[in-house]
Amino acid sequence: MLVAVLSGLALVLGRSLGGRTGLAAGLLVALAMNVAAFYRCDRMALRSMRAYPVSEAEHPELCRLVRELAITMRLPIPAVYVSPTQTPNAFTTGRNPRRSAVCVTEGLLDLLDPRELRAVLGHELGHVANRDILVSSVAAALASMIMYAAQFAWLAPTGRNRSGDGADGGRNGDGSAVTALALLVLGPVAALLLQAAVTRSREYSADQVSARITGDPLALAGALRKLESATRRHPLPAAPELRSTAALMIANPFHEKGFVRAFSTHPSTQDRIARLEHLAGVRR
């Protein structure tokens, strides 16, 4: 989400400084930022959480679960990291399965029992199997393209400019200007909503992978319920460097309300729990 916002700023700045030529340059800068984010996402995410690598000697249960799940899913065994924060959460990063890393916070290790931890790790490896970092990067690039199209529509000649002084020409020009203004305003909103929808769908998919691989959807449901409750009490600090990493996490680490939730990269925890309970055959 942060990359999409920065992409939009690059497009607006390019348009302001150089019209159509500047807008095209802004698009190139925006796409370059998306590519750079894709290739550097692992280092940026781990650094933002102050994560450190751990071995099986240091965290035998955690590393054993990661190894067993990776073998079951026929994936390369990812590197394992732990973040010293007490806010419970977990995420996976890396641009492909061979460069993947799983990170859990100390708060998560303290909060979950082994069954729930296994389910969370199954979810994270589901992201690796589904190549969700690549999918999210493509979504960010598409968001940039939508913003570019909206900016270009505003710069395009309007019907009023093309048709002269006639009454019909004036009306057509006014209509074109209104349409262009609507695209300028709504384009970035649509781009962010698209990106959020894509990332939310990947969370549902990873939940299903965990349920299938572990055979225990209720364990993940229980873990999500604990994470939701703990996040309400101790949300992650809303620091700028943590905003983009938050999109990778299994649960939204910020306690968001109202209109902001429409742009959330995570689906409703209650909805996710309901879907997992449905998979387990629980009737409400």
C-alpha cells in the first residue's frame, strides 16, 4: 500500500513539473519503485521489524515446525527470523520460494500454543507456495498504471478545447472536464481499493492452504482470535517504516476504524474465523 501511495506521489509530481512528459517520467519512476520494492522487500521488511535469524539450536520447536511444513508442501526450507517486538504477529517475505524467510515476533511465540503456531506457520508458507509477494508486486504496478491513466485523462484535451465556441462544444467541453476531474479524484482511490482487494484475497487463500496442510482449521481460527484480541490491547506503533511491512503480516497489527478499514490489506478477522469454522464443519 505504501508503494502505491509513493507511486501516486511520483505521478502527481511528474505531472506538476512537466505536463505529459513529466507524467510519463513519473510513471517510469513509479514502476521502478515497484521493481525495487519487489527485489528488496525481504531486507526492508526484516529490518523494519529488527528481526534476527535463529537456528534450530536456539528455537528448536519453531524451526522444526517450519522445516516439517516446508517438506510437506515441497518447498525449499525458508530462513527463520524472530522479531523482538511483543506485538504478536508473523509474516513471510522474499521474492521467490528459494529466497523466502519466515518471521515471527516474540509476542507470538509467547501467546500461541504449538498447535496454533503450526497453523500460523502453515498460513505463512501458504504465501510462499502461492508466490504472493509477486502477486502483490503486480497489484502495486497495476495500481500505478491506474493512477497514471487518471492523471493522463486530466491532461488530455477536452471537448471544449477541440470544438470551438459553439454552444454544443461548450457543453461537451464541460462534460469532458467533469469526467476528467472525476477520473483524477477517483482513479487513485480505485487503485488503492484494487490493491487492498488483491491482498485480502491472498489472505483468504493462505488461510485455506493452512487448513488443508495442517488439517486443523480451528487451530488457525483460534490463533486469529488471540491475535485480534492482543492487537486491540497492544497495537504495533504506527511508524512509517512499519506500514508496508504490516501488509505482509498474518493479522493487521494496527487497530483501524471507520473509513480507513475500506483500504485495509487484511480482511475482517471475524470473517476469516467464520470461513475456517465452516471448513471445519462448525455450525453457527
